[in-house]
Amino acid sequence: MLIYRFRVVANEHDDFLREIEIQPNQTFMDFHHLLVETAELRNPSGAVFFMTDKKNKVRHEITLKTTKKQVRRFDDDLGEVVIETVTMPLMKDSKIKNYVEDPHQTMNYEFHGKEIITMHIELFKILQSETLVSYPRVSRKTGELRKIAELPVMPVTPESSDLPPLVRPVKVKPSPAIPNVAEISKLDGIEEDLDEIKSIDAELADILEEEAPEKFEIDSQVATTEDGEDSGYGADDQVEHLEDFGDMDQIDERYSNYREGSDDY
């Protein structure tokens, strides 16, 4: 049985080289899986083989997933260019031999993942298969694809109000602004005028003395009635208040004595 040997190089990765041997009856899906494995590609969202001619013009597209595309073609019956929607052939249904039209057939492979990796593939040898060998296989391997550094995925945290008190984030108050050293240094040349300070203190003392309230003396005089007679209450006499009595019985007894001794009642 014949074997196709393809040489694979990667754009923007000069040291990457693979030689892959595959049977003509195997599919592009087999080719795709081997490329993903040998190049250590991860998480494909899509992939496409572009079959090209000697001028690198795309003749066929073979996709990993079902893809529809609008193409322009000339309709002989209408005599004009028409646009129609076609479904691209799938890798799993497309055999290698059905798309090899040249002894040096070329194709481009695009891998769609975290980034788009493009590889150029060329058939450079057709040979007899070896017995007891499983195909497809990598017969030569040089270099690796440069890996893109992946940023760590930060866990999504709930709002602070949903967190228990002990783990609720603490709001940090901003630090006060530090004065500019150049501005502070301007104050170093200022000298105090002692005479001026004494003058200010003297003026403040005068102002405070003028605004001080007048002092009133309370004379211990005997209170008199309108006729000039002694009212019976002197400065040392104390006016009786309800709180001077222990309870209401004492108030009633005192008030009763007053009524009995009064001539007006």
C-alpha cells in the first residue's frame, strides 16, 4: 500500500518541523488529530484545511465542524454571476486521496483556539508502507510551538454584603497628603518679632478687660413691706419648700396649724 509523506511547517515558528505519513484512504480528521497531538494544541474551537494549487490559490475548504459559506459562481444558464450558500465538506467524511491532485500537493491548516495557528503542508514523497506500522504517524519531529502564557483565572467573589462579617473586605482610608518639602522649607527663613508679639498680647488683654461683665454686690438687707414695716423675712431666713418635708402628712399638719392660728379665717 502507498503512503503519503507530508512536510509540515508552522508560520511564525521557524524551528517547528514535522513529517507525517498517512494512508490515502484515511481522512482529514485523522490528519487533524495527529497535528493536534504532535503540536500539543489545546481546546480547539475549530479547524480548517485549505487545499491550494501551485499559485497558492484556495480550491477547497475542509472543515472540522459544519460550516456554511456564501460563494460566487458563474451560472452558464443565466449567463451571470450568482451567489449561493454551500456547506463545506467535513474532515470526518473527506479522504486524503480525493483531494490530492498534484505530486507536490500543498495545503494550509488553521487551528482555532486561544490563538490561530497556521501551518503549511506539502506532499513531498509517496512511498510503500512498512509492515506492522500504524498510520498516521510522525516520522520526523523538530522544534515546538511557542506557548502563550496564560493568566490565572481569578475566582468570582460575591458582593461584600453577602460575605460574613469576619471576611468582609475592610475599607482602607486614604492616607493624608504629605506636604511638599519645598513648600515647608520656605518657612525656615521666617524670624519671630518679640516686640510685635508683646504688643499683640497687650491689646488682647485690654479688649478682654473692657468686655468683662460688671460685678454686682448682694446686700443683706431686711425685706420690708410697702409701709416700711419688717416683713418678718430677713436675708438669713429660708423659704420653706415642699422638698423640706418628709411626706404629705407633715404638709397637712403644718397647713392646719396655720389655719387655726389665723384671725382672717
